[in-house]
Amino acid sequence: MKMQSRIVTIILLFCSLCIAQPCFAHKVRIFAWNEGDIIHTEAKFSGGKAAQNATVTVIESDTGKELLRGKTDTSGLFQFPLPDTKSPELNIVINSGDGHKNNWRYEITPTSPPTTAARLQQSVNTAQGKPETSISTNFSEQQLTTLMANMLEAKLGPIRRQLAEQQEREPSFQDILGGIGYIIGLAGIAAYMKSKKNEGDS
Amino acid sequence: MHISEGILSAPVLLTGGAITVVGTAMGLKNLDYDRIMTVAMFTATFFVASLIHVPIGPGNVHLILGGLMGIILGWGCFPAILTALFLQAIFFNYGGVIVLGVNTTTMALPALLCYFIFTPWIKKNGTKRKIAAFCCGFFSILLSSIFMAIALTTTDQGFMGTAKLVIAAHLPIMVIEGIITMFTVAFLSKVQPEFLGITE
């Protein structure tokens, strides 16, 4: 009977560890990338779960002035147009409301000619304005550049996202072993101190 | 459970720090030579347990094992949790060095309270011990959530908002920790009763 309950205990403990896959626990993180003039942000709890309904605040790094704020959607995404600012860097802060907060420094890089949707529409409209001529001759160099830049931005978006996502380092096996090593070392120091004290007493 | 840096106000940080200093001093004073290895072992367990994440409920929660540490270490849970949190802050960026005091308090104080409340029952045999162990695991997390909500009272969400959010997120982990604590205590009482201070 005693043996049986012991086996059951071990199995249950093991099962509970199996359900709970090792993962990188409760910390919120945010990363941002741009597609044209739109800055996308994605917020996640480390562990991969999207941070829903979390407050995102965009702050000018130079002045600390709050530019805009919003909430993430169900997949942890939040988009905003590139704000009109002179600051070379934006500080994007995420606060999930339960004591978790993090930030992402977004550097504003001078992008290729402004490629807003309006401008694209304009170039398409001009193209459609003269249907009798072939489209290829109808595009001016400027319009072609705009179109190509737009397409490139759309294609680069996912790559930028991936790059941004990878900048955060998750705890590795070495970190864990290192931490345990420290703990054993500290225990050694504590034991040494206590033994010295005991010697002094006797 | 780890509160990030830059959220709490100075008075909250100082209060947390003061409680941690007192608790750690008491813990180190009461630490016997023979118990050092036990404390270190549970520090390591706590350090690693937070990497085991439980994919249930609205949030993303991890094991804490505060109740178990409370039962076994008593006052020793303060230095143990402080050390583990410090290493987590450095290695994994959980929490932070400035909020270390508050984070230690939210996790170690409930563990200590559970130790004082439930130890008499742990020393008894049979069902009472099991119930006490379950309660220890369960209530240590519940109290931790409440302490966390108190610490976050001054933020935008206020006490009730945060409390609801945090307690809802940690409900599954309360039950899981209760069960784990119950089985671990049952197991230890058979194999290593001196760990629990039981003399049979």
C-alpha cells in the first residue's frame, strides 16, 4: 500500500510536469517594425501567448512627451501611423495592467519617399486616367519608384518583424545551469561562514 | 508574479525593501548549519520552477512553489526567495533589481504566513496533513496575488481591477500548486520526515 501510493505520487508529479511544458514565464515584451509609414507593434508574454488588451504608449525619447496611446487587439497587435516628430527615436511602452511592463526603442529611419496609401491611389488614378495608352508608358519614373517602394515595404514587413522578434534573448540552458551554480556557491559560502562561527564559539 | 521595473512608486518599493530586509535577517539568523543545503536546494527549485509555465487560464502563469517553501523552510524562505529572484532578474530579466524587495515580499510573506498557520496541522497524521498541505499551496498563491494587487493599487487599474486580473490569471496555478504541495508533503513525510520537522 505504501509503495503503491509512492508510485502514484511520482507518476502524478511527473504528469504535472509534462502538462506544464518548460517555457519562459511571465514577462511581457513588445517589439515594433514598420511597413511604410505604419508602425506595427506586437506584444507577447514570454511563453508566446499574445498580450491582449494591453496599453501601448508611444513616447518621444528626447522629450518624454506622450504622442499617442492605444490598446492591443486579441492577437496582441497594435498599429499606428508614424507620428510627426523630430525625435530620432520613439519609446514604445507596453503595460499589461497586471504589473508587467516593458518597452521597445524604435529608431525612426528616414524611409524612401513617403509611400502612403493615398499617394499610391493617386498614382493608380493617374494611370487609369488615360486608358487608351498602355500602362507601362504611362508611369512616370517617380510613380514607378513609389509603387516599387511600396511593394518592397510590404514584402520587407514580415522580415522586419522577424528581426525585431529575435532581438530579445530567451533564457538558455546555460543561464539556468549558471543560476543553479550560483546558488550552490552561495550555499557553500554560507556553510563556511557558519562553520567559522561555530569554531569561534567552541 | 514578477512585477516589472518602473511601475511602482517609491513608498511601495521602500516598504517592500524594508520587509525583505527584516525577513532575510530573521531567515539568516534562524538558519542552522544543517539546513543550509535544504535552503539552497529549494532556492534552486524555486529558481527553475518559474520556467515551468502552465498553459491554462487567461494569462500565462508559472509554478511558484511558495507554499512548499514556506512549510519546509519557515523563515528561511525569505533568503531563499530573495536569492532566486535576484538571479532570475539578472539571468532572465524577470522583475528587476529595484523591485526585488517588493517581489520578494509578495512571494515570501504569504509563504511564511502559511507556515505559521498550517504547520501544526502538517505535524499531524493522515488527512489533516494533506488538507493543510493543499491549503498551503493554494493560499500562498492567493495571498501573493492579493499582495501584488495591493502593491499595484497606485497604478491606473486600481486595487480592484488589478486584483481581479491577477487572481483570475492565477486561479489554475493555485489548484495545481495545492495538489503538488499535497503530494510532495505526503511523499516527504514518508521518505524524509525530518524535512518537515516531524518526529515520528
